[in-house]
Amino acid sequence: MGEAGRAEALAPFFASWGRLETDAFMRDGGRYRRRRIANFAAEPGVPGHVRGPHRPHFQAVVHNTLNGGVDRWFAAMEDAVAASAPLTALLDLGRSMAEALHGPQPWFVEAHQFRIEAAAGAPGFPTPEGVHHDGVDFVLIAMIARTNLTGGETVIEDDAGHRLAQFVLQDPLDTAMVDDPRVMHGVTPVAPADPALPSCRDVLVLTWKRGGAPG
């Protein structure tokens, strides 16, 4: 497939970030984050991921001191997006890396579409909980789009707070992969490059956790 064909195949996937819903679970009162979620299961020796019933996202307070400790019922990922070729390819890529690190496992997988919006005098916070572990085994973070944006540097630290890496996911499908038990990750605040224009940061976050779906 040529460059024009790839762009055409990706366009509907990227466009779905314009249909995310406001995150109503921000304990800081922020209204700068939009999202949708889906979950999947993968079994050892069986290719692919099977979508599960819509369910809340839960993080323990130890992993998310701002919004953890409660079931958060975010809007469901659209069916066409969950079944799309780009998402399938990213799920397969992430699973291959998770299994290279941790071996074949029954996996519980969550897919998060995020849009972080920013305005003049009102920055957006991609990780308002700070640098953190997600409490999973593996994390894939794929850039979708940076629109009129400054900031948004991804940082990787060890548990002692030593900075191990800092970089910007700049172009579509620039991807970071994180061995979550070993290191923490976070993203610096974002602001509009031109304060008169709309500004947002769109990313896809996929996580793999050993075992089946939580009860």
C-alpha cells in the first residue's frame, strides 16, 4: 500500500478522536479531557483480541492518586473503531512486545482514546495524576495528532524519581512502549502554540494485564 493508500485507510480511525466524550470523573474539576474506552481479551496461542462487554475503568489509588479508587464509566469506543485495521495492528504489535517481556499469558487489555484540550490561560494535563505506574504489565502509547500545541513531553522515571528519558511523540503513530512494573511514565502539560486557535493532543493508550478481566 502506498502513502496515499495508508493515509486513506487511517483517516476514519484518526477522525474518530473528534467524537470523544468529556471525562466527567476528574476530581480536579477539569473539563479538558475527552475519552472513550474498550476492553479486549487475548488467550495464549490464539491470535488476535476479542472485545469484551463494556465495563468501567478502575485504578487503585496507589496508581492514580487523583482519580483512583472508583469505577469510572467512560463512553464506549465506537464499534467501527474497535474493529478497525489500525487498532487491530496496534493491538497485535503491543501484544507481541508484552509477550516478549512477560511470555504468553491470558491478557486483559484496555484501549483508551484520549483528547487533551488546551486554551490560552487554561493548560491541559495529559497525566493529571503525575508520573505514575498504570498497575499493568505493558503499556503502548501511540500519538494520533498534535494540533496547535506546545508541551506534551513524555517522561520516563524509575521508582526513585530519576529521569530516564524525556521525548515528544510528535508525528502520527509515533509510539512509546513501557514496561510498567519497571518504570513510571507521565506527560508534561500542554498549551496552545497560537492562543487564538483550538489546541489538542490526541493519543491512543493500550494496556495489557496478566489474567482475565477483573471481577
